Amino acid sequence: MCGIVGYIGKRDVAPLLLEGLQRLEYRGYDSAGIVITSPKASGLKMVKAKGRVRDLEAKVPKRFAGTTGIAHTRWATHGAPSDENAHPHLDAEGKVAVVHNGIIDNATELRAKLVADGVEFLSETDTEVLVHLVARSQAVTLEEKVREALRHVEGTYGVAVMHADFSDRIVVARNGSPVVLGIGEKEMFVASDIAALVSHTRQIVTLEDGEMATLKADDFRTYTTEGSRTTATPTTVEWEAESYDMGGHDTYMHKEISEQADAVDRVLRGRIDDRFSTVHLGGLNLDAREARGIRRVKILGCGTSYHAGMIGAQLIEELARIPADAEPASEFRYRNPVVDPDTLYVAVSQSGETYDVLAAVQELKRKGARVLGVVNVVGSAIAREADGGMYVHAGPEVCVVSTKCFTNTVVAFALLALHLGRIRDLSVSDGKRLIEGLRKLPAQIAEILKTEDEIKKIAEEYAGAQSMMFIGRVRGYPVALEASLKLKEISYIHAEAYPASELKHGPLALIEPALPTVAIVPDDELLEKNRAALEEIKARSGRILAVAHREQEKADHTIVVPKNETELDPILMGIPLQLLAYHTALAMGRDIDKPRNLAKSVTVE
Ligand code: F6R
């Protein structure tokens, strides 16, 4: 999704902004641009390019000096990827420059009015209306001009504005699209993602929706879009700049898969309470009496986070005996759901910025519901909007497709389920059993990762498949869903996921030698039923890859994973399938970290 980075200070701005854009590349984009100035310069200098940041860098002239600038990576929504549609956008006089993330819903209407007034548009973007509105404003200060322009705009924005007549400042505003300020020594940064800031400063301020800020080299102030001052309390980012580097791996996806043993160790750290065989989750803001009053749990998330939520719902239902289910947040928010005061709502999001999840949270809050967030990015919009919650502490996830965050989110749900369970009817001995299981996870993950070469060989065999089927039963079904999503996202092989119990009700018709099936076959109470499904597939000459706790004789290949407590098995069974997707995509020569059409955090509808 689009990325913004900006700087004002004393340093040469262009290399700084280009480096910032590179750090945002992982979000997915199709074009990039940069505009700069300096207190002594007579105007703005701009370069834009369709393609990669390196294409933009190649177009930047040798003499391109400046100390203030804003830059952008665009992910096309209005108008195809092109030099013209890339941001920044300038007004006719070349005095106002705007970069924008989000969508202006009433852009067509605004454009028609501006065109009727004689404004000539140079791009097809929704953003350009904002440039002309700022340029035409009669207000005296840049802040007022931007405020006046934003008053006409309906939709979402994270926006940064420069003006040649006000070269001592950058004005930024946020509504629905992240804007983070970075505080340096006599310099200020702005970005849509802390990834672009952490190599320069760890002191950040996250703007709230409806907030604006003026950045000058030696100070900044924040205020509402109505103009009243707000208090901005800087926070320190924990993540190191190095966590955004590839660290010797060929792709971020590989790096992040490999980090999972440490990541899981982090989500557990400091939370286990052996004395009471439970876990401490201080951030939930939910006391024991309130926890006992919960009658239902509803988990909301999108994509991979939704799948993690499905496993979370099963864990909560199984361990805490509270009816629980998960639903895509993108669906929930559009179906006028009944919001029940005794239901605990849990919003799951790696980025904490996914618009559909945020909108669902806001709708729930408006209706008086209690919402917890299970989020990776500290201080993100969903984390701030929720009444409480837990961070999953996976560390930064750069690859577009989620792996370590999925695993850590599921572990976080196991902690939540154990916590709720021990407040209700889960026995001390079951609490102890599960804690022991949780503690075993990092070592077991490391064991699974050692089987990578074997998984690679299997993946190379499946790389030519047109389509693949993934099946699992109960705890295995969300694992199958997530594994099929991973495969399609990065290899572009068509994949279907079904509950194994549903095979006979339709999808069995698809089974033939050319359609391999990946079956999740844990050693649990459903083992025999799962084996029967394998028989059915084999009887139709289907090829089978089983992920199981022991060799499956009906399968052509079995990836054996270590056994844990039955409730925790899904956490481990997904990991070899991340590697399967990875090596299948690699064998097919795909751009693994930047799959086509996808963006890391989907901050638009
Ligand atoms: C898939 C993937 C996406 C995200 C989804 C939600 O690999 O990463 O499906 O899970 O877009 O994103 P978050 O978790 O940031 O809300």
C-alpha cells in the first residue's frame, strides 16, 4: 500500500528520502516520487517514476540539493501506474506539493467543480484535487490552507504538504491512514510507517485521526483539524533498525519463517505464572469478575489474521468453554451485526492499521461494545482504539505475506484462552499441562525448521501443479485455510481449502492424479476420521502430502512434526506449510517478498 516519508532539517534530503522509500518498499507499490526544497531555494524540485524506487533514484539529477522534502510510493487506486499518476502532485504554479495515502471518496465531484472553475488536471488521481484545493485557498498560513482544503474532502488520508512560500515547514494530517512523526536532533521526520524512521530516530509521535501537525527543523506541534492544540507524547520504538534488514537470508519471508522460535519465545516471555498455572495479560484491562461475565467471544480479522482468529476461537471455546467464533472483519462491518454487551470482541491485526478491522472496531465501540486488540505493531491505530489487548511481539514483519505474525498471534490466543480458562473452569492440572506445552514450542519450531531440505524437495515436486487441495478437520481446518492462502499468494497456484469432513459433499469430484492434496492429520481424537479421508482420496488416485505426527501410509509424503498438547498442535502444523509455499514459489521463480497485486497493510477499503 502507499507509503509516505518526509524530512526537514539540515541534511541532504534526497538520499535520506530515497532510503526511507526503500524501507517502505515491502508494503507493495507501483511508482514513486520525491519533491524537495530548502530555505534558500526558489521553488520545489520534483522527480517521479513508474516502477521501483531504484528507477526513481536513476532519474534523480546529480544536482538535486535540498534540506526539506516529501516522498511517496504509490499503489494505484485512481488511474493506472504511471509517471503522471505517481505522487507528489503539484499545482499549476508548481508551488504546492502533496503526497497522500488513502482514498478521497468525493474526488470525482470535487474534480468536476475544479475543472468547471478552469483548473487543469495533470493526473487521474483522487489526490490531485487536494493539491488544487490547497493552492486555491485564500487562507494566510499553510496550516489554514490545508485545513480549509481538508474540509471539502470526504474519505481517508494520511497526507503531507509542502509549499514553496512556506519552505520552513511540512504540514501533515491524518484521517484513517497512518502518519507517524519522528523526532531527531534539530530535524524532524514523518512517515506512514515506522520502518522508514527507525534508522534515524526511535522517538516517535503517532497522529490520531482528525489530527494535524506542523513540522519544522527544530520543533513540531500537533493540533486538530479544527485548529485546537493537542498534546503529543513521544514514545520510544522498541524495534531495532537491523530487524528490518534481510540478515543474510535471500528473502524477508525466509528470514521471518526462520525467526519463529525466537518470536514465540518473545510472546511467552514474562507472561507465564507457574504459581497459579495461568498467564498474566496485564494489558487486557479485564478483571476476573468481568472475564467471568463474558458470554461469547467474537474474533474479527482479515486474511491470515482471520485464520489465526479461527484457531483462537477454537482455543477459547475449548479451554475457557466460552462460545467463540471468528469472522472476517471486512464482512462483519457491512452486515449490521447484533452487538451484544456480554460479548467480548477481539480485533486481530498484524499491522494494527487494516482499514476493515479498524472500521469494525470503531463501529463496535460506537455501539458500546468492549473490544480487545491482538496486534503486532505497538501504538498502531487498532491498538490505540481498543479498550485493551495484547501485543504479539513478533518483531517487524516486512514480507508482504504473514508468517511469524500468524504463529505468534495463535500463541497469543493460546495465552488468552488459558487466561480466560483459568478464571473459569480450566483445572490447575490442565493449566500446568498447557504451560508445559507452550514452553516446548520454541524448541519444537526449531526442530521443524531443520526439516527444510526435505520440504524443499517435496515442494519442487508440486511446483508444476495447476491447483492444490488443502484439507483439515476442526483444529486442522484453519491450518489448511492458512496454508492454501500462503501457497496462492506467493506461487499463484490455485488452491482450495476444505474441512476434510466436507470432502464427500462435493470437492471429492475434483480429486484426480493432477490435483495434489495436502492433509493436516494430527494425532488427536479425529485421527481415524482423517485417515478415512486419505483413503477416499487415494481410492481416486489422488496424490497426498500429509502433515502429521507420524508417517501416514496412505500419503505419498508425510512431513512429521513434533507432538505437543492436542490443543496447541495447530501452532506447529502450519509452519512446514509456510516452507512448502515458500519453496514452491521459489521453484517457480516468483517474487516472493512482493507478490503481485498485494500490499502489506491494506489501509483502504
Ligand atoms: C496474508 C496476509 C494478509 C493479512 C491481512 C490482514 O499473508 O498477510 O492476509 O493477514 O491483510 O493484515 P493485518 O494482519 O495487518 O490486519
